[in-house]
Amino acid sequence: MRKVKIGIIKEGKVPVDKRVPLTPKKCIEAMQEFPGAEIIVQPSEVRCFKDDEYRELNIPMQEDLSQCDVLMGVKEVPIDQLIPNKTYFFFSHTIKKQPHNAKLLRAILDKNITLIDYETLTDNKGQRVVAFGRYAGIVGAYNGILTYGKKWNLFDLKPAYQCHEMEDMQEEYFKVKLPPIKIAVTGGGRVAGGAMEVLDKMGIRKVSVFDYLYKQFNEPVYAQLHSGDYNTRPDVEVWDSPDFYTHPELYQSTFRKFTRVTDLLLACAYWNPSAPKLFTEEDTRQPDFQIDTIADITCDVDGSIPTTKRSSTIIEPAYDYNPQTGELEQAYSRRDNITIMAVDNLPCELPRNASRDFGRNLLDYVFPQLFNNDEGGMLERATIARSGELTTKYKYLQDYVEAVKVL
């Protein structure tokens, strides 16, 4: 088996992320499962797994990773910390031409770095293989329930980020005592799955979309809403998912029927900017608009949820939207306001659990490709830059990087 020296870098982006691609135990598992792997960890004062936890398992720790072949992190690497001529794995947030990261991609090309972005790692069916989505859903749903409870003075949950692990957070579930409200969960992917895990463990019953719309309950309930439940194409009678994802601009939202019966919305669905928004700001001013709390777990500012005017922070996760003025106000300032939870880095609130989950996916799907010459082509599909150039699949980013001055 080929030898690959892998370095786990410390996170340099500010604010600092506490997550890590491989936990101490996952490092050991990787070296046992793949004898060609040698893993070195760069010391970090902020990582959720302390340096001593790695040292206890005799995992080498060193500041200088220049001898490594592959470097793995989580968030974007600061330009001055990039080591030329290496292969990097991290979330680069460049494939949508995010303006704030154009200089980063320019530097990656200039430094002859091979960039493999976790977001672009997919199987042969195009499904992503590594992501933090499940924990975004878990923390997002918990925060949504916490926000609703605080808004109506029902209960006071300990914030997720103050919990050492998810098990500590789950100890808070017994405090949740909800009236017979209706909770809508949009989406069918990892994020929605994580959100529903929380609702299920809190004992909140899942009901069909039909019952959710037309029946009354004497207990809190939730329904999972897929794209076909709240979008329609006027010239087509039968729902066609592939058509919706190919031509979202041809569809209209029918979500208004849900705004009349929903109290708490957990927005977990991926949203294409060409697709219709779920509702409009004008809709929120209608007398029958019932939603008073929204956990925008996807956190697309001015995206599918028009009241998400900005992202919020882990320390201050909520703010109010005043439907009458369209302005943002202090969280919980008026009960007639819609309270929004829009934290954009939710998995960071449970970094140890999220890191374990992420590392599991890396070992199951990505590491085999590192040691079998990328037999399935997964790494090739995910490679954005190599040898100072964008790969063919990502040539569309050329104007994005050319607009940046050469460093």
C-alpha cells in the first residue's frame, strides 16, 4: 500500500472553529485500517479535542507539517498559512464564487496547491459523502425549540454550546413542555434528518402532511415537508422532482397554506436562488399568518426565508423581525414579532460529536480513495485546482480568480 503522510492542521480562520476532521480515536483507526497512512497533528489551543487527548494515544504532534503530503482542516485556511505544493482538504467556500474567498483560490493557484473541497466529494450517484449537515439539523432544531420556549416563557434550555457533548444536551429534553403547536420541517436530506431526530427524542409526534394541514391535535406535532408539498408548476399537473431541480424558475410557492397552521418553522431544505421563496414579507403581514418562530437552519440570508435578514451568532442566536415595519428588533421584544434563529455555524455548538461523525465519513468514503489510486474517481471529481490551474470541471471559476490581483 502506498505511503501517505497526512497532517491535521490547526484552524486558523477567525472566528476559530473548534471542529477537527479526525478525532484522536479516528486517527488510530485510520492508521490501523490503512497501514500506508501516517498521521501528524498540529497543536491547537482551541480544538475541541485537546492536544493531550492525541498525545495519550501516541499520535505525533508537531508544529511543522511541511513534510506531509496531504493536509486536512475544516474551514478555509488563511492565505499566509498555506504551504505551497501540497494537497489540501477543507471547505473552501469558493465553488459559488463567494466574493470573500476569491483571493484564497487565487493564492491556491499561485502556490501550486491541489485543492480538494469536502463539499464536492460525491459518490457515483452525485451524493455528497462527507458533511456536517446532520449536526446542523440537530443543533438547529434544538435551538428552534429553545427559541420558542424562551419567546413564550415556557421553559429555559441550556444552550447547546454550553453542553460538553450531545448526551449533555439531551438531558435538557425533559424540560420541554409544549402546548399543542404545529412544527413544520422542510427538506429531506441530512439536515432535516438531524432535526427530526431531536423532535422524535423530545416525544413530538410526526403526522402526515394532510393531517397537519386539516386536523387539530391536543399535543404538539410536526410534519416533514418536501419540495412537492409547497411548490407547483402552473402548466403541469403532476409533480416531477427532477423537473423542479432542473427548472426551479418555472415554479411557484404554495407554502401559504402552511403559514396558516404552523407555529414553528424549521427550515432545513436546500434552496436554489432560482426557486421561489417560501413566502413573502407581505405574507407575514396577513392576519392569518401564524408562524411566530423560525429556525432558519440553512441560514441563507435573503434566501428561501425572506425574514432572514442576517445571520446570528452562537452567543446571540435570535433576533426579531417586525412584520409591520420590515425591520429587525431585539429578540423577544414583542410577541407580535417573528423571532428568527439563524446561526450559520450550528455544528460548532457540538464540535466533539460533529467531528466524530465527520471523521467516520472520511474513513468510510475518502480514505479508501487515497490508498487505491482513486479507483472510483471521487477525488478527481472533487479536485478544484491542481498544478497552478483550475481543473476542467471548475474552469467556470476562471473569471472569479482573474478578477483578483496576483499576490
